[in-house]
Amino acid sequence: MGKGFRSGETPVPVAPMQHATNMSKEELRREEREYRLEEEWQSRLRTLEQWICKLLIKNEQLRMSLASAAAPDGATRAAADSRSWQRASQADEP
């Protein structure tokens, strides 16, 4: 019989069990890295979403400010657009 085994015992290879344990540790490390990366990307996504919202709000404020400044007599852009459309349609009439 092999060294270190009692009679009637079947020798169990040690390497595959160690390999399974090492694989489990490696899998855990890989999953942990993937989780951290996922969290980091989620955080970056949230930050970008916040910046986009801020930019959209600022863009809207600037657009409204520009429209108000460009409209005659401080009228709203909708009224100014309506007047320019009416003038253009009147010019097209015979």
C-alpha cells in the first residue's frame, strides 16, 4: 500500500481537491472584481446622468432667456414664432 494509507482505504488525490479550493478562491476573487467594477460603472453612470440633467436644465434656461431677449417687446418665443409664421403665410397669399 502507499505511504500514509491504512489498509482498506482508497488513496484520494490531494491535487484535485486543492485545485477545486483554489478555483473557488479564484472564482470568488473574480466575482468580487466584477462586482466592484459593476459598482464603479454604476457610479459613473449616475454621475453622467446628473451632469446631463444639469446641462439640459441650463440649456433650457439659456434657450428661454435667448428667446425672451430676441422676441419683440419681451413677448414669448411662441408668440414671436406665431407672428413670423403669419407674416410668412400672408406673403405667400396672392
